[in-house]
Amino acid sequence: MIKAISRDEIPACVQVIRSSFQTVADAFGLTAENAPRFTAFAADEAKLLYWMQEQHRPMYGFFENGEPVGYYNLLRGEHAECELGSLCVLPAYRHRGIGDLLLHDALERAAALHCRILKLSIIEENTLLRKWYEAHGFVHTGTQKFDFFPFTCGYMEIEIGA
């Protein structure tokens, strides 16, 4: 079941995010030393509270037995755009369609926010994830290299309702 995240559920969501993104960090040799801003290392309660209270990001989780096993947030931008943030599923719950359900939910909720475009960023070298998003209709729009990441950031987007 997908539902909105409450303030009390933030600590559990931090664990979902960190555990989920840790597998990506492991696959690409990322550590807290060489990529401290990567989601697996940078997500904490203060950050999620800031997203919730200051940025007013809607946050949603996929719950099983009362506990979150998947997560995402939306950031409303300018020009009828939304950004999909931190979509993830705990490793033990992957390959069961939960990511598909979360992504579909994000698209519906972004549309309800009157967003016409949903954007996201990935590790460009993560070709498996890029193909997954492309299979869901996302289009690759570019890359950017930052000094603080040992990888290239890839950007993707989808027109909502297209």
C-alpha cells in the first residue's frame, strides 16, 4: 500500500533510503569518503525534515506489514515541472513490482500537482536503471559532471499525460 509519509515515519524512511542506495554505492565503489553527498550517505532525518517542512515536498512510501519498504518524494519546480527524488525499494523487496507502483503513483501525484514534466537524476553509468526509466517512457536529456561526485549525473524526464 502506498501512502503519504508522516513526520513520525521519517526515521524509518531514512533507513529505507540509506539501505536502498547502499547497494548502488557498493556497485559503483562509492563511499562516504569519495561521495559524501551521495544519497546513501547524505540522507538523514534533518534532510528529510527539511524537505518536508521547508520545501513542502510530498513524500510517499510503500508499506508492508506497517513498515515502509519503498519511498519517493516530489519537488515542485517552476514551469509546471516536478522532480522525482529518492525513489527506492529495499533490496529484499525488489523485483516484485514495487518500484513500478511507486513510479506510477509519482506520475499520478505529479499530474495532480499540475506538473507537465517529471524530471529525475541518476548515476549516468547505471545503465540498468537508465533502461528501466526509459522502459517507463523517460527520455535522457543530458549529463553533468560535478567535482564532488566520482560519477556523472544523468538527467531524464517524461511528459506527464503524453
